Amino acid sequence: MIDQLVHSEMDLCEMLNMMKLAEQQYVVKSTQRDQTTSPQVDNGDTAMTDDHQSDTASEYSTSSSQSTTVEFFGCAFLQAVQAQMDTFPDSGSQCLETIFAHREIFMSLPTAHPQCSRGFSDMAYTLEQQAWKEERAADNVAVAAFRHEAWSIAASLRDVSSQQLLQGNKTRPQSGSVCHMAPM
């Protein structure tokens, strides 16, 4: 148990050492083939033949391959986690580990995480869209935790940006609890 804990901490440290704070976005490209084929038309049924020709879905379907790109948001750490969401063995424990690791990274330099709130929201949405499995019963808890973390990050970034605005204008008081209104 202790060996496993030390090993996971070493892996996390190695991953954090390899990260860069510059804005990077992973783009995963996957190709999907549209398998749309026309329905078989019975020659004896002429009414169906006319309806088939006027079907708007068949007019716009293509048999060529489509390329879809999945864009991940957030810091490099969150983008790496988002790229591996399908391989999470247990979303409950991985969720907490991800949140706590990100909080440590976030507290070191909050201004480097402007898209992390969206990244956590996207991760919650991804978990919601996955098919429910009994071994992943903790997904609902993970979705709620990811959403809460997204809200917390958004609130923290709002506070950081308002403090920077106040520090930029030295004529105003530095108290965050005072409402500043323009004189009439």
C-alpha cells in the first residue's frame, strides 16, 4: 500500500516537472466514417420510392469520411486528464485526485488558469455522457465534484481579476468589500 502511494506521488511529481505553464491545447483528431446507406426500395411500392427521393436526411448525407476535432480547455494538466477520461478506472478516486492536484497547481499561479473552469465543466459533461456501468456508480458524485470545482475556479479567477483592477488604479481604496460607484 505504501509502495503504491509513493509510486503514484513520484509519477505525479514527474508529470508536474514536465509541465509547462504556457497555454497549450491538445487537439485530438479522429475520423469517423458515415455509414449512411440508402434504404432498399421495393419496386412494387411506388409511393415509397417518391417519399425516399424527397427525404431531406438522405439529400444531405454524405458517404465521405468526416474529421472531428475534440478541443480540450484548461491548463496542460487538465488537458492531459481530459485526453485520458475514457481510461479512468474509477472516476470517484481519480476525480478527487485530479481536483486536489489541480488545486495545488492553481494556487501556485492562478492567472495561468483562465480556461480551467471550462475544462472541469467539460470533464463533468464527458462523464455525464458516458454509458452508466455498475462499476462506475461514483460518476454522479464525480460530475457534481467537477462542476463544483469549475464554479470555485471561476469565482477565484473573478476575485483575482478584480484585485488586479483595483491595484492598477491607485486612487481607489484597496478594500474588496467596498462598492465603488462613479460620482453623480
